[in-house]
Amino acid sequence: MVAAGSGVLGWCAGVAAFAVVFAGSWVPSMWADELATAEAVSSPAELAEVLAERDVVFVPYYALMLVWSWLGGADWWLRLPSALGIGAAAGLLADLGRRLGGVRAGVAAALVLVVLPSMSRFGQEARPYALAVAAAVLSFWALHRVLERPSRGRWAGYGVAVALLPCTHLFAVLVLPAHLVVAAVAKAGVWRPLLGWMAAGCVPAAVLAVVSASQVGQVSWLAVPGWSDLVLLRSSITSWRPVPEVGHLAAVLLGWAVVAVAVAGGWALWRSGPGGLGRGFAAGALVWGALPALVLFAVSQVATPVYNTRYALAAAPGFALLAGVALARVRVPVAVVAVGAAVAVAWPQHVRVREPGGHEVDYRSAAAWVSAGRQAGDAVVFAVPWAREGLSRYGDLPEVLGAEPAAGRVWLVREETGRAVRPGTDLPSRYGLAPVGAAKVTRLLEEGFAVRRQRDWRGVTVLLLERAAGH
């Protein structure tokens, strides 16, 4: 009866979390990384070509999405696995919280996880980060089961859970040191099988690390992080963007509030009794929540930049778990008020990520505007390659700019910028353009084009240019 009830709790939490995260996933336009996924899985031949150049570290995810895309290619469909991942993470976290602190702890842990705006943001993205969150929770859930009652079947399940970590994201293996902390503090006496199954599960990580080593330049765009990047753990705790936006400060404060409550929960769990899994997970969950970002930050300082807050997303459930334990130990009205306050603080960013430009850019609206106003003979010019991919997904807008002089009207698509027009003139600025884009703009200037209309959406600016008289 108890086992059946615990299963119901996990399923209910998972379904509810999935419904929350999936809601509105069809609204935002895909941004550059999602467009890369859609391109890579469009056919086996395209995937082979992409992997030869980049993203080989994502080959397990791309293989999954290639099969998934056979049933559809709509935005919401390509994002659905991520929403399912957050649902699975919430369900497993609820059951793990129940095992450690009772039903209330499980419910509260799942609630805290879903309240974090990052779960909605990446649960609605056609990239593997939400699946890494699910894999991380699964690994700790499997660890608890095997330490609670070791058996050959449970050890095999644990090994599979460990193997799934790098298959979702290579840096997800940074949660594994926390497994060692759990076992060391719990004094479970299972070091030999634990290390053996962990090593076996890490084989995919070793393979992916080796085959992707030649593509390390793929993260060359990352800069060495400063202390502000470490303090503002936007992605792994709250939102995801590296610059201020709607609800940004409140979300950062929410993140640190979750950390503070998690520390309190860890202390309460530690004091619950000498030894045992409670103390092991009290220490291990804190390491789970803190270590991945710290490791990436340290490596970025002494070796090569690898720090990006979304790379540490799999750490977030560690703090959510202990925060749930803490909320279970206060009176129900206090816990309800606390969760309600967290929802109110996070709400602006939950709304933000579900807007047309919620994923950084609004290519769908831009494509609709160009398509509605485009006339026969108009040319379309993209000043950045990812804008071409974005507008092409939401409209039939092939780039037209041949060797001959351009048509009388040109639609110029570029990144959103406050300097879309050159200061002192009505001509498009070269500011902020890729070299290939700057060359295109230079040609338009030389051919006497001037701006007649301009529209800005999040992440993209479209200018309608017409040839000036006398050209």
C-alpha cells in the first residue's frame, strides 16, 4: 500500500510538472541553438554532415531527436522531450524527497523545482539540458534505492542511470562526486560495487570526451567568467539569460533564497539521526547543487573557458530537494506562503519565456511582417546567418542578392540593435554585423539604398530599404 502510494505521488508530481512546463511551448520562436537541432535532425545525411563539423558531443541527443522528428517537426513537438524530461525529474525528485523526509518533503521538492524559471525555459527548448536535469535526478534516485537495499538488479539500474548522464550532456557527470559524498557519509559499506558500477557507467562519458576533443573550439565563444557570473547563478538556479531582463533581480534573489532554505533543510536532515542515508543525502545534495558550477568556473580560470550557467543546470534539483525537506518541517500555512511568494517572484520570468520572443528572438513575427509586406521583385538580405535560418523556418524567404544590382526594394534582416541606422543618416549601420553581413550592407550603401521602414522584435531587426532617386 505504501509503495503504491509513493508511486502515485511521483506520477502525479511528474504529470503536473510536465503540464506546467509544456504550457505555451508552441509560442516562442526557436533561437539559434534550437535551429541547429532542427537542422541537424532533418535527415540522416544532414546529421552526418553536422557531426563532421560540430556537436559530436551531442550525438546521443541528436540520435534520439532524429527518430523523434520522424513523427513531426513542429516547434512544440521538437521541444516535447525536454518538457517530458522536466516532468520525469519532478516525479523522481518527489519520490526521492518522500524517501528522505516524507510525503510533504517530496511534494515541496517538486514544487520548488518547477517554480524555478529555468525549468520552464529549458523544458521548452529543443536542446538536451532538461534531459540532463532528469538524468541527474534519476542517478540520485537510483543511488538511494541501491544503498537502501542493495541487489544485483538495483546496481545494474544504477549503472544505467550513471551512463545516461553524459548521454544528455557531458558536463552532467559533474554531479557524480556528490554520489561519493553520499556513500562516504552514509557509511554504507558498498564502495567496491559503487565504484565498479560508476566506472562502467562512465564509459559513454569517456567515449564522448575523446571523440569530441577535436571540436573543443566549439566553445571558443565563451569568455573567462568573473565573480559576478558565479554569484548570479541565473541558469542553474533561476532564469537563464546572462544579462538583466524582466524579473531578473527578483529571480536572482529567489535563487539565493532557495539555496538558503536548502542549507537549512540539509542541516535539519543531518540532525535527523546519526549516520544513515539521511545524513548522506544531506551532504551529498549540497555538493550536487554547488559543485558543477564551481568546477566549471575553476577550469575556466586555469585552463580554457567552459563556464556557462546552463551547463550547470543539472545541479538545480540538489537545492530543490533540500529546500523541500526544509519546507516539510515547518507548519503547512508557512510552507504555503513561502511557495506562494516564490511563485509570485518567479511569475514574470515564467510569463517572459512563453512570449513570442521568449527564447531570445522572435523570428516568427519578423517573418510574418516581411511576408505580408513583400512585393514581387523584392530582395531579402540576411546580415547574420542565424537570422536566415530563423526567418526561413517561419516563412518562405530565400535570400536574394546576386551579382547584379539589387531590386528597387530590399528587406534587410539583422540582429536587434539600437544602431540599426547609421548615426546622422538614414542608412543602415555596419555596427554589430558579422564580416559577411558588413559586406552586404556596404554593397547596399554603395547602391544608394535608404531606410523607409523599420521594425524591431526581440533579437531581430528588419529594415525595408528602397533605392534613392538617381541611383
